[in-house]
Amino acid sequence: MIYSLTADITHTSSKSEIKQFAEEHGCNLLKFKALENSNHLVTFSSNNLDYIQELTDQLQLSHSRIVSL
């Protein structure tokens, strides 16, 4: 099963920094959208629920935002 999480990330973080953050937590950066004058809209994915939950915890978001695909 694949799990995903969509979140907004501060606009001061680069795409490469966000990708590295995802990889450090065993996840992939599935989608990245830089919004003008706003935070980045990103989607992370993982086939391991524990990994995506850890990433969610690091972002201080609720596990209820994790979706299974």
C-alpha cells in the first residue's frame, strides 16, 4: 500500500531541501508546487506507514492527514 501526505511547507525551503527531508524519513517527494507569494504545496509518499507517520510528526501534523492510495 502507498501512503501520502499533502502539506504546505514554508516558502523559504527549496525544493531540494524538501526532497532531502523526505528522503531522510524514508519518503519520496511526489508533488511540488511553488505558489506565488505563499508556501509550497507538496505531497510526500511512502509505502511504509511508519515512515510517513514519522515525517508527519516532524511537520507537527495530524496522522489523520495521511491518505492511503
